[in-house]
Amino acid sequence: MPTKLPNEREMRQPGSMELDPSSEGVAIEETRRLIASSKVEGTPVFNRAEEQLGMVYNFMVDKVSGQVAYVVMRFGGFLGIGESYHPLPWRALTYDTRLGGYVVDIDKDRLAGAPRYGADEDPFTDDEYGARVDAYYRITPTA
């Protein structure tokens, strides 16, 4: 399923069981187009002013489309105490090779008011939570 990236083309037929659409061979960590989730987790997240906001904690994958829907960013706290988790729409992030991390167009003040949750909460059990996250970041849902 296309993600509307520049110069993107459909790399496999819908419903295909082809696991390596890039034909680069199966890799454990990373290829030119693919990256293991374990390498994304822990990647820094910056704002446009190049201030580090947090780190990628994990990401949420849509079970039906197979597309990454949200990156959950770990923010603040010390030794796990006082941390909060901010879901960011995947489409709101861009990767900056110079910074070695993802960039989101949000400042620290706006992030403070963004949807978030604590370590003992699971807001994604609410079917409308994702829509509220998208609305906050002004992301138009894909069909």
C-alpha cells in the first residue's frame, strides 16, 4: 500500500506474500528501504528548531493495512518516573539523516498540550483516540 512518499511506486501486488519487495535480500537490521523496529525504537525525535523532544518508544501498526499509524514518543521523566508517552502520527514525522532522528513540526509548548498518556494507561483501546491524535496534529486520515 503506497504511503505517498516522493518517487514511491507500488513495490508488491496487494495481497502478495512477497516479503522482500526491494529484492535486497532478507536483512535482520536494515536495508536501503527497510529498517527493523528494534532500530527505530530509541531514535531521537526533534522539533524544527532541532531541540530533542523525546525518543521513539515504539510504533503502532494498523493490523489491516500493515502500515505504521503512530510513533509513540517517550518524553520527560527520570529513570522511568514521570515519563509520558505521546503518540505522533507517522505521517507527521520526517527522517533527518544529519540529525540521525525524526523531525516533527511542533514546539515544546504545543507538545505539552498534545494527547499523551502514562505508563499504566492504554488509550488506544478507545477507538476514537487515534482520530483525536490526528485532529490535534491536523493530519487527514487516509482512506
